[in-house]
Amino acid sequence: MIENYNFNIDKIPNLSQEEKSIRKKNLDIFFQSGFPNKKLEDWKFTDLNSLISKNFQKLTNIEKFNIDKKLELLNNFQHNYVYLINGKMNSYNFNYEEKNKIIIDNFNNSNRNVNKPLNSLNFLNDALAIDGFYLEIKENYKLKKPLIIYNFFSNNLKDVIISNKNSIKINKGSSVDLIEYSLDDSNNCFIKNTNEQINLDEGSNLNYFVLQGSKSNNFFYKYIKSKLKKNSNFNNYILTSGLKFNKIEFDIELNDDNSNCEIYSALSLTENAHQEIKTLIAHNSPYCRSYQVIKSVLNDQSKGVYQGKIYVKNQAQKTNAYQLSKTLILNDKSEFNAKPELEIYADDVKCSHGSTSGSIDENSIYYLMTRGISEIDAKKLLIKGFLADFLEKVKNQEIKMLFEENLERQVNGS
């Protein structure tokens, strides 16, 4: 398979010889194992190496395209934005905010080293990443309007791997509602490989929403490393569908007392879409809380995967941790795999996990049909009800409406 890669570090601009040497070492490490396959425990349900071999003739990191694109912003929704085109920061706007409270810049590759698992995709990212963004919110500032991170992909991407890095720092007492919103105009196949570091200082809050604005025939992998300090809150809401392949990997450390992390996901998958969520939440300090609810609806030949691990250190007494995956399987050809784990070294904790899967309740469908609702609409109504309960957790009404619109589109398969 190595002969099918054309990864060229020498053509990455503005690199010192030392930087080139470091990147080439990371690329060599990647070549020793290639893309992940089912032999690795963290990828036991997914042979990414095989999927890429079937979908790419020749894979390169050399981008040959010109971008002349008018920015597509969400209408009737007041927001700040950072606009990325093919992984590179193109523009930003914080006109609703006190600009001296915000630092925004291109990601500094000299800061690329992040503690992360021995994952070949992360080594490949260290070798090839060329851009991304750095965002910092100064102390005691709450953004007045949500921040949207637009990820736009142009229509002339083909057999390219896009690698970028992002870094988000929320300082003491600050708060942000952040929406990652992806738009894909590509008619061909590409891979997006992202590493993101998120640090939350004491008493800070980050509500992180992930939305897919259009269907995509491409491959996305994102590794998120997050560290939380005392009394900080990191809440995640994932609503993506229509992706050929998508894996989001969370590695979250609750490092000080009363830090809190929540992850909610509502996915409606059709055709041959593949969606995977993997979480590791490490309770490293007492009185911390984590809460995860992953919901999926699978149809056609789609595949869903959830691997969730809760790790509790011996000093992390009074931990409260919960994880649950629930799945509706609508077709015999669809597939869901779950691997919940608890690793606990403290004795005064409250931890639980569970996983359920099944089909739509026929009695509920019959009940709705007796009220004059067609069978198709009855199923859609039940699916929407199954997925939508997490919206009650969303406090910002404009964001809630945006999620409701996208959930409606997911359920209707558009």
C-alpha cells in the first residue's frame, strides 16, 4: 500500500530543516503500520486501511487548486465566525465582541506536540499538518454571540489528505458557545485528519456543537484532547449524518475538583454511512462528573460504533460517571457495535454504563396510524422523538432551533 501514497514533506512551505526532520520521522513511524485496521483494539470494529485501499488510487498531501469562493454564512443567525477552506484558516469575524478579549491566529506548528495515543493517524498528522487555527478567550469574558467554525471543502479535491491542527484555550471564568459546521462541495474523495487541543481553565465553560451541513462521500477523522481545571464545564453535542466515514475520538482529562464533561450524540444514518464515536474520560480528581448519551438510528447498510471508557484514579473519590448508548436498527443489513468500559481504582464512586439496541416499537407505530398518520410519517415521528430529547439540554434557543432544523433534515434523509 505504501506505493499508493505520495506524501511529500519537502513541498510544505516555510519549514526549517529541523522541522522537516521531525516531520519525516513521524512519517516513517506512520509507514511502519499504515492506516489503522481491526488488529488494533481502538479500531476493532473498523478496518480503515481496507476502506482507504478500496476508495483511493493514489493518495497525496499535495494540494493543487485555486480557491475563489464567496463565504457561505448561515442566514438569520447572528454569530461570530472563523472560516476554514480545505483545512486552512481563510478569514474570521468577531464584530459582536470586545476584540481585545479574543486572540485568533493561524495554528503555530511549533506547538504541535500534544500528549496523544500511539495512533498512526496522529503521527501522519504531525508529519503533514500545515494549518488550522489558534483561539484564546481571555479571563472573565463571555462571548455575546455563538462562534461558528466553518469547515468548507472545495469541489476540486481528489485523492488528497488534508491535515490540520486547532487549539482552543478558554481562560478563567470565560464562556463560549462554539459550533463546528461542515460544508462539502467536493464531487470526489478526500480524507480530513484533524488534531484539536482544548484547555479549559478554572470556572470556564465551553458548549461545543458539531453539525454536518451537507452530505459527503469523504473520510473524516478528528482527535480531540481536552484538559479541564476546577469548576470547568465541557459540553459536547454531535449531530452529523450522510458521511462516508467519520470518527471522532475524545481524550478528556478531568484534572481538578468539580470539573464536568457531557457528550450527547444524535445520529440518523442511511446508505453506507459509517459513524464512530470513541471516548476516554479520565477522572483524575475528586468530585468530578461525566455524562454520556450516544443515540443512533441505522438504516440501509449504515454502520455505527461507540467505544466509551471511563477511567477513575484512586484519588478521584466522589466521582459520578455515566454512559449509555441506545440504537434503533431499521434494516437487517445495518450494524451497530458498542464497547463500554469502566476502569475504577477509587472505592467511593457512582459509575454505570449500558448499551441497548432494537427496532421501532410496532405498537407505537400502530397507535399513531390509528390517529390518521401514515406508516412512513409515524416512523419518522418516532425516530425524531428518539433522537431529539437531548435538545432539552441546549440552553441557547437559536442554537436549539438550528439543531431542530438539522435533525428534521436528517430524519427525512435530505
